Amino acid sequence: MKFTIDWLKDHLETTASNDEIIETLTQIGLEVEEVEDQAKTLADFTVCEVISAEKHPNADKLRVCMVNTGKGEPVKVVCGAPNARTGMKGVFAASGTYIPGTDFVLSKGVIRGEESNGMLCSERELLLSDDHDGIIDLPADAPVGERYVDYAKLNDVVVDIAITPNRGDCTGIYGVARDLAAAGIGELKDGTVKPLPATLAGEGDISVEFRFGEDEPQACQQFAGRLFKNVKNGPSPEWLQQRLIAIGLRPINALADITNYVSYDRGRPLHAYDADKINGQFHARNAKKGEEILALDGKTYALDETMCILADDNGPLCIGGIMGGEESGCTEETTSLFLESAWWEPIEIAQTGRKTGINSDARYRLERHVDPALTLAGMELATKLILDICGGEVHDITVTGEVQPEEKVIDFPLAEITRLTGLKVPFAEVKAVLTRLGFWVAGSGDVVKVAVPTYRPDIEGKADLVEEVMRIVGVDNVPVDPLPRLTSVAPKMLTTIQNRRRIARRALAARGYNEAVTWSFISEKEAVAFGGGQDELKLENPISADLSDMRPSLLPGLLAAVNRNTNRGIADLSLFEVGQVFKSAAPDGQHNYAAGVRAGLDTHGQVGRDWQGKAEKPDVFEAKADLFETLAQLGVDPNNLQIVAEPAAWSHPGRGGRVQLGPKNIIGWFGELHPRLIKELDLPKSIAAFELNLDAIPEPRAKATKAKPALTLSDLQTVKRDFAFVADSNLEAGKLIKAAGSADKKLITNVSLFDVFEGANLGEGKKSLAIEVTIQPKDKTLTDEEIDAISQKVVAAVQKATKAELRG
Amino acid sequence: MVDTKALDALKSEILTAVENAADLKELDAVRVGALGKKGSISEQLKGLGKMTPEERQVAGPALNGLKTDVAVQIDAKAEQLENAALEAKLASEKVDITLPLQKGPMQRGSIHPISQTIDEITAIFSDMGFAIAEGPDIESDYYNFTALNFPEGHPAREMHDTFFMKQEEGEGSNQGKMVLRTHTSPVQIRTMETQEPPIRIVIPGRTYRCDSDQTHTPMFHQLEGLVIDKSSHIGQLRWVLEEFLTAFFEVDHVKTRFRPSFFPFTEPSMEVDVQCDRSGNEVKIGEGSDWMEILGCGMVHPNVIRNCGLDPDVYQGFAWGMGIDRIAMLKYGMPDLRDFFGADQRWLDHYGFRPLDLPTLFGGLSS
């Protein structure tokens, strides 16, 4: 909310400097967002007199003026304004002056052959209004040479403060003054408005009916109306216009300006109807579906049953508490005025405001709560201003409905202040602060009674009172007090899953992946392609159509990122993400996953072309390696994992697989991307990916000791033997390796596959698998016969399990 | 009789041949020719047996001296030739050591600034005895708003541009419509419901608001903190936050300004500004005379404590919330929040962190 220091001082008797006031506002919770000092921006503009205005010899629309600036010789100025004339008073800017309205520094010039040494300014050039039809035309008595800001009383400081939703009382300048006075910045002046007696008998011929059904919400709880006759509307007086202009409001006419003035001065929005445009019975009711209204902002709004309106026999006149209608509004011709001051339910106002999208000054105040005591006081203040400015006569106020403000008294243990803040404040100061804020404090023991004023419905309990005291005393005065340190070494801070995420990230980064963080929401198409798209995971109000579904997998986001990078010319890249995926909307439907994609020519060993090696496309084994390395870093023994040739739906069916710990506990998937998916999502051709469900890894068993198993090292040299087998080409190598290892579990310590090939000389549908078997003698060196025996067992075991034959 | 002249000539002849040997093979031929079984010196030595003792006494040392001299010279020449051969071999094996190496995986890989920042935060708060807590991104209206003292229809709710889930409230649930959590504060409730005080937790996580411009993204990250016990107050809240900010920004001291504010779930509520300098191209925290709003905080509202089944006259504590992305931007100088979620590889390379750059208090948060 904007106000000027000058206006503030209507309500605050103070000697404090502007800086003190501004600083204090922020300290007590009325955060200053901007301070604008007009005197500074317009300091160089002065009042001048046009001594002569002659037609420019070379241009029909220009005039050559001799200007008396009050200093030295008259100055020659070329001016294009139609209203420039001999003898007028205006506003002068000398060469070198910064013109805020056009954002340039004025320089000396020659215009069509005539020298020009300054400018006669329009209001727009001074940022005072949008008016650029002519130059500012000042009254004849304006003193030549005086600073224009001083003459026009624009030398005010405009302060813009942010009002939190709980402080409806500070949406009026009077409330701001009260808070400042409580903080020791001067004395609050008496804001009481003395009611003026009605000059016309009775309430006049407009009465107000409430037409609310029994079960309907009733946004309007109390309506005060007052009928004025024979008013003369027109431009409001200069002082009023200046105040409104200073805070960024456009003066309209006296009646509109007065309602705006009361709204800012007291935080009490009013609405002025042209009484002659009210037909039949004036009433408040909820709108009917299909009704609409042309509002004062020139837009038509559709209304519905949740919105309270003021209406007459012909239909809606005003969106209650939000904005009036254009047709029933006051104009310069208005002579009869019906003035509204009503009390509205803040929640209903907020709801209607949200639905219509109107951000009016009325809504801003009413949705924050306006003091019910101001309903009539605001009316009286407006009455005084209207009679002063517009003349006319006035009826009694007609009041419909009633608002009984809750009388709230809080038992306030004084120790609560120290308990919650650490601050020690003597009772006398507590009492003084609360009293200055308008609370009544009774008693003097450990627990006092505090009565809450009607303009502070946000004060509900003792904690709120603590805040009031603390903010006025100053949060800066709260002593900083160390949180007691632990008496032991800090215990483990992360859960197992949090640790897994951390380790997975570091492991994948170490394998050459860049970590990405992508949106939790993806398009429906992507979601469906990765097994999602359920209704419960759709957003009702997505920010855009392609961010509509909660992701069932991390891969779509990563693949979209691959596409974006590829389109920028970065085709070889590896991206991973560790984060949440959603299988249902329930808390246990959210899982922690790690996933990675390698695209283009990006492998663990090499990226793109290089003189040292051939550029390779990332394939299924690249993805498998990344998955297994991550699992290993997470402490999962790869020997315990089962690899099953049942890939994920996103994977190439023959070049992908899954990893599990038993058939019911699937831990991850790896593979090359399915060509159909590549086509569907318009992805680059070579992409390998993996997914890892971090939640599926079993929690490590609690161990009695951290000691590792005993290590026995043999002094005997190991023996290595190579075997080549010819097997069916669809034989899974894993089976053969396992069979070889099981031939002598005691002595065979390792089996590694070192060659795989298929060739015509092996026969159709055959392949060769060559393994190296490591034998570790235990107690004594093995004889050749013993080693041969083990070799026989290996061949037999492999034959039995896989039907593979030793190559001849 | 020994013909010393002839011996001298022989020696000279052999040594010349040694000197002239071009390689080890030629040298070997010289050696055989002189010292071999039928070599010139060997032949002479055979003649010693036929000499008289007197003759032998003269000829013996002369011949043996010759033999030794020649052998020494041959060995010296052999070493010389071997060295030359090795030099030649080494010269032929020379490579261009300026041939470039590709960046290895550890150099290519990077950690996202958000993950790094969370690790930094974790390091600091673990020292103060906090644990990390988490909760679901899809929350019920109850946990996101109602339990946190946001009354139905309150304008404060409107300040949270909320994403709603399409489906009406879950089956058999009376927790209202499901939403994407607008803040990490629901985890306060979930923790207080299940854990006995004293509680000291920080809650990093994704949060969502349907708002998108240069400074707002529909998804962002928050860090929530919660302390609940029987004595923690605003003086300690100030200490925790000032210590955190100083440690996080790695400066000697960060001046803070606590301003009274309003949040439905805290009372009293405050916003915190940090001292900063905006005069250059970058914002510098901990110096200068400007202020920048950085977080919101306050004492947990009695209604919130009550909603979790605790007695607000017995238990009390404080909470705060701040943007992780925001403090990361302030510390590391990223100009635009939207880039955090674009996964532009150039951005990740530039602003990302090395795989082994693990923030710790003992090693320093950032290197």
C-alpha cells in the first residue's frame, strides 16, 4: 500500500525524520518495498512565465517563446504545444535537465533554424499523468523562479509498504500511524469523526433488503447506505487530487476521489452509486448463474451463485466488496448519490476476488478484514467530505444487518514473552506497547487480561500477543542464544535411502555422467509410454499441457533433455537423475529411483571420436555396467543378483534385461532403447539406459560387529587353465560360467569369460565361449594329475548343464 | 724369444680393429681373431710352453699383459656399442607426448548444484545435531494447509499457487483434495505426529507452485527446519540461522535483519534479510549495506503443535523455510533459476561439481 509522509502526518504527530519512519516501518513488520522522493526527481523544474510566443518562421505548428525563468536574461525556447501562449505560466526545464517522462537529458538545440535552450513541460514529461495534449498551464499567481515541486506541493516522500494478509488494520494510513506511534515514532492523533446531523428527514427513498436463502453463504453481513441529494460532482479540489496522484491513483471526480480517499485514509472501502440509476428495490443477494455485469474497469464479468452482488430490479449493480458496475456509477452529472459502507466476510471476498481475478483496492482491504466499527465511522468521514466538497443535503444512514464483533479477552502470562523469545520486557513496557496498539490491559500479576480491539481479529492467543510485544520492542533486541550443543558426537543424520541417493549420485558422476534435475511432471504421452498416465497422477491445473502428469519414471525427463541438447549440437552425452517417481498418489506410491541415459557416442571409456580408439555407440552392456557399478557402490554383491532376459517396456526386447533379488524383488532394468519408442519420442538413434529402484534394495542386516570376515591367504601359487566350448548360440553365458565354477567349489576361485565368437566353421547356430578357470590349491601344490582331474570335472559340469562341448 | 716389436705391432693391429668395429658382431670377430682358441694372441701364448724358463719369464708377462689390455679394450668397446644401440632404439621409440588425452569419466561427470547444496546444508546441520526428514511430494490438503493452520478460504492459501491433483480425495480419506506440496512444511506435521520431542530436523525437498517467470519455476527446492522441545526460543532461532548462513556462505560473519512478518503456521513470524552488496555484477553476501530477503521463520504456532497431538504449553520450538535453489544461486552465481531444470549439458558442466568434491566440515564445504 502506498502513502505519503505528509498524509501520514495527518494522523501522526511526530518530529521523526523520514529515514527514521521508513526504518521503523520495516522493523515493526510493515515492510517498506519502495520509497520515492518526488522532490529529488523533479528538483530542477521551475515555474516560468512565457513573455512572448511567436509563430516559428519555418514551421506552422511550432512557436518560438521567450521565457522568463526568474534567473537572468529571458531564455529562447522552441515549443510545439498548442496551448503555448504569451503571458502564460508554465513549468520550465533548462538544458541539461533529466526529463523522467521521456528518459533523456535535455540538450541545447536548433529546431528548424531557431535556437532552443530549454523546454516547457507537459504533465507526462514530469510523470505526473498521461496528459501530453499541451504544456502545464499554471495559475497566473504562480511565483516565477520557484521550484515546481515546492509550488505544486509535490515535494512529498511516497512510501510503498507490503501488508501481510493478517493486517487489515494497516490497509489504512491511520492504522499505519497507530503502529508507528506504538513503536515510539510520535503520538497518534485523535481519529474520531464527529457525525454530522442529517439535513433531510428520514432515510430517503432507497432502502436495502438482504435476500439470502437460509443455507446460502452471506458475504454481506451489514450494509449501511446513505442518500445524498443535490450534490455537485466535478473535479475534486487540488489537495485531494495531489494526494491521490502521489500514491498513483488517477483523480476521477470528487465523489469517486472521496471514496478512494477514505479507503486509503482509514482502510474503509466505500462505493458510490448514482441514486437516479437505481431502479426499484435495492438489495444484496447471491448472483444467479448466467448473470453478468459491466464493471468499472470496462470489463464484463460472468457471475455465479458463490458471488454476492448488490442489485436492483433490473439486475446486478455491483460485485459486492470487489468492484462497482459501470452503469450505476457516479459521473460528473450525478446529483443524487447513494453511498455504501458494508461489512463483508473476508473469506467470501477472497473467493470472489480469486474467481473474478479482480485486484481492486476494495478487495485488498475487505479480504484482509475491515474493522466493523469503521462501517459507520467511514460513512461519517465521507459524509463530511462530500458535504464540504460537493455540497448538497443528506438523509439519515440506513442500516441493514448487524455485525457483532467478538469480544476477545486473552489471559496473558507475562512469562510467555521470555518463554517464546528469550526477551525480557518489564511489565510497564508490555502494558505501554499493548495500550498504544489499542489493546486494554487489566491486572498486574503474573497473568494479566488483555482485551483485543475490533480491528485486530488476527490476535487469537498469547503467542499473538508475544509477537505484538516483540515486533514493537524490536526483534533485533532479542538476545542471540546458542542452541545447546549435543553432549555426544552427532549420531547418523541420514537414513539408508538418503545415503543411497547420495552414493548413487557420486558413483554415476564418477562414471562420466552429468547429474540433471528435471521436472517431476511430464506430458501425458511420455507418462503413458513409461507405464504412467493414471488419473490420480494427473494435475488439474498444469502449468502447460506438456507438464500434466506426475512422472512414473525418470527416463522421459532425461530423454527430453537428450533431445534438447542434441538439437543444440551436443549429441554425445550421458545424463542421470536421482529422484522421486510416482506409482500412485499415496505417500507409499512415491519411490526413489536412479536412472541414466547415454546417447550418441558417449561411453564410459570414450566420448565421440578420438585418436586412441574407435568411437562406440553406447550399448546394452554400457548400461548394464553403469547399473552394476552403481549397485556395487551401494554395497550390493553382484554375485547375488539375478539377471533375467525380461527387459522393461522401454527397452529393445532382445538387448535389455532386468536385475532382481528373487522374482518378486526387481531392482533395476537396463538396455538399449526400443526403436519404436525412439521413433515415437523422436529421439536420437543410439541410446542406452538403465533404471534402478533404490527403495527395492533390502535394508542391510544389522550386524553384531563391524569386523569383516576372516581373510585366509594361501602361499601356494594359483593355477590357470583355459577351456573353449562350443555351445548353442542362444545359450546364456552366465549358465556356463556358473556350471564351470560349481565343478569344484573348494578349489576353483574364479571363472572368467575371455572370448565369445560365432563363425561358420563352428556350424550353424553355434558359438564358442572361452573361459579361464583359476584354481587355488589349499593345503599343498597340486600334481598334474590332480589338475587334470579338476579340468575333467569342469568339462563334465559344463556339458551336463549346457550341453556345450569342449572344442577340439 | 719374444719379438717385442712384433708384439707391439700385433697389439696395435688388434686395437685398431677393436676401434674400427662398427657393431657388436664385428667386435666379436675381432675378439675371436685375437683371443679365440686360434686367435693371434692365443697362438702366441701356446708358444710359451716351448720356451726356456728365462725366455718365459720375459715373454709370459708381456703376452699376458697384451691379452689383458686387449680384453679390456674389447669390453670397453662392447659397452660403448651397446649404449649406442640402446640410444638408437630409444630414439626410434620416441612418441609425440603432446597428443591429447580425452577427459576421463571422473572429469566428465558432475553433480548438480542442488545436490551439492543439499550436501553442504547436511554437513552444517549434522554438526548442530539435526537429522534429515522427508515426506511425499503429493500431499493431502490436510497436511499441506489445514494442519498448518491455514484456514479454509484464507487469503494466505491463495498466496500459494497450488497445483491440485485431478482425482478427488483418495478413497476413505478425509484429508481433502490431493495437491502437490507448496512447501516442505507438511513434513513438520508428519514428523511431530510420529516422533517424540526433542526434535531437530531439516527437510530438503521439491516443492511446487503454479507460477512461472524468470524468478519462479513451477518446481523448486525448499529447506525446512524444525526444532521442538521444551525450551527453544527465538534467541536460539537467531543463533541457528546466523550460524548456518555464516557457515554456508563461508564468510566471517553474515549480518542478518529479522523483520516481523506473517505465516499461518508460525507465531511470532519473521522474515530474515541478509546483508549483501549489489554494487558489482554479482551479489556478495556478508558485505555491503543492502539487504536481501532470504528466508521465513518463526515459533511454531500453538495450533500446529496442538494439531500434532502435543500440548503447546509444554512443547515449543521454531521452524524456518528457505529456497535451496535461491541460496545456491546466491553462493555460486547462477543468473537464472530456470536453467537449473533445463539439463543443458553446457550449464551442467559449468555449474556442476566434481564427483569427489564432497562437502564436509572437516575438509571445507567448497573447494
